[in-house]
Amino acid sequence: MKRTLAAVVALGCMFASAHAQQFPSKPIRFIVPFTPGGGTDTFARSIQPKLSDALGQQMVVDNRPGAQGSIGTALGAQAPADGHTIILGFIGTLAINPHLYRNVGYDPLKDFAAAARGTAQPYVLVVHPSLPVKTVKDLTALAKKNPNELAFGSSSSAAQLAVFLFKIVTGSEVLHVPYKGASPALLDLLGGNIGMLFAAPAGPMGHVQSGRLRALVVTGSTRVPAYPDVPTSAEAGYPDLEVTGWYGVVLPAQTPKQIVSRIGAEVIRAMEQPDVRKRLDAAGLTPAPASSAEFAEFIKSEYVRWGKVAKTAGLKVD
């Protein structure tokens, strides 16, 4: 019996090794669980050409939005574990959604193999210029004067959590309006259908520079190069209003370690390229590469951290 079991294990290892040696044998799908145009999409399309060149196969970005990123992430978890499907890992899908939704369709700690973290950046609070506010304190005063009348949008569960923190930290009541992605949220903000939005820095940057939107604060401990004049949460007088998002790459859990390690190494190598870093910096995304092992531990710690926050706040979508 022991010999039979040992033989099965050895055979499995041989198959895994053979798959790893043949990889990649066809085009690779890069699942981004949000609509085009937001921070997740910018990150994916910044590294996609480098990964494609390094791996010698075409890599196609596949945007699969819905349920705050859970639909596309669940799709990735169910993909064949041969390295030909990679998934954008995000704070919302891997650390927050499982605490908010009854069933997201995957287990963030069991269904994925972490390849590498790419970036870590705060969110930016932007408002429509018709709102008579120039600072967070101005916005707080306006919200308190008009409780539940100001519409506050969010395009992911992480941004939704930022809205919740805003309400707690400022002691104000706003009307929360969730969106399936950054692009529709931005369109509604630009059209004046909502008054304010927490977003990844990449999305609203051009509109802020053109004056079509006004940025009030970034939710990090340091200023963002793409928003040099926008204060941090602490500088704005609200140090507890701090939320840092992050993007990385994960694969289905049973993907051979050699493949996971190779893709992770290529992600980190891509992050070191001057043209990629320039594009990310310009989009307000801060490079923060971490190895496969480091990213795996980081995901676990973030999952625990935001689980405590959701439990304490009593947050539950369904």
C-alpha cells in the first residue's frame, strides 16, 4: 500500500514537472475582475506586454466585472491549473469581499497561489466641482448640514470600506452608491449624478488635472506623486481615514510551483522596467513588488486585518 501511494505521488510529481517544462504552450489569459479603465486594468495592461515578451506567448487581458470583483476572481479559481490563466489579485477580492458576502465563489486563502505583488497605493477622494467644498473639513460640514443627501460612490469593496470609514471618522451621514466598476462610477460623477467618489488614483487623475473633478485627500501616509498638491489623511486632519489598496498576480491553487515562481519572477522583473514604473507612477500607482512567499503571507495578514474591521463594524452585504 505504501509503495502504491508513493508511486502515485511520484507520478503526480512527474506530470507536474512535465507541465512546468512545457509551459507556456498556448496564449495566456490575464483575468481582471473589473471593467476597463480603472486602476486594476491600468496595472494589468502595464505589465501584460512585458510578461508576454518574457514568456514567449500572447497574453490577453480579459475583463470580467461583477459582484465587486468576485465573479472574475471565482472564474479564475476554477480555471485549469496549468499556468495559462492568471488572475489579478486585489485587496477587495482577496481580503475584504469574503467577509462581506455570504458566498463569493472561492476561498481566498485556499483557492489561489500567490505569484507576486505589484503595487500598493492609497485611494483618492474626488468630488464634482459643483460641490462648494475644497477640503475634507468642508465636505464634512456640508454632509452634516445635509444628512443622507450627498451621494457617495464606490467601485469596489475596498472603496466601499473607505466610504464607511469616512462616515465613522467624520461623524457624517452620506448616501452610499455602489458601482460595478471605476468607469461607470466616474461617468456618473462627471455627470453630476453623484457628488463624490473614492477611487484608485489612476481613474480620475486626468479629470482632476483638467479641472472637471476636484481631489480632496489621498488615504495614505504619504502623498502620491501624481497628486502632489493633494494632502494625506493626516495632513487633512483625519489620520484614521487611511486605506491602502494593492494589486498583484495569483494563479489557481494547484498550479505547479515552478510555473507560479516563474510568473512571479517575471512580474517583479516587469515592475523593475523604467517604462513600466513611469507609467504606473503617472497613473498614481506605487510600485511595491513582493515575491511569491512574501505576497502569500501579506494576503493572509490583510485577510485577517480587514476581517476584524468588517466584524467590528457589523458590515455584511447579504
